[in-house]
Amino acid sequence: MNLTVRANGSNTGVICVGTSPENAADGYILGKGEKSPPIYVDTEHKVYIVGSVKGQGYSWIATK
């Protein structure tokens, strides 16, 4: 499946998208309102999102 993540437009920091909590900061870094390219994963449980500031929001959509 392809997964796309978008950072909320009201965020004050960035969100980082990776394949584990430890490497999320090395993954895609998204500022407010930015969208990731499609990320191929076999399950959404392998995607981790970490915010640089408490309370950062995001939305996602997956397509097969």
C-alpha cells in the first residue's frame, strides 16, 4: 500500500516520518501543511510519526 502523510497547517513545529521510533527523525521531515511523497509499506503499523513539539497533528491516507 502507499501511505501519504500531511502535517496539520496549525502545527508550530515539524513532524518526522520513519520506519521506527528511533529513525523517524532521519525520515521525511514535514513542516506545517506539507505532504510526504507516497511511502510504500505492507502495513501502516510500520510507520512512525514523531513531532518536534508536543501536540503536533497530522493526517494520513493509504491506497492499495
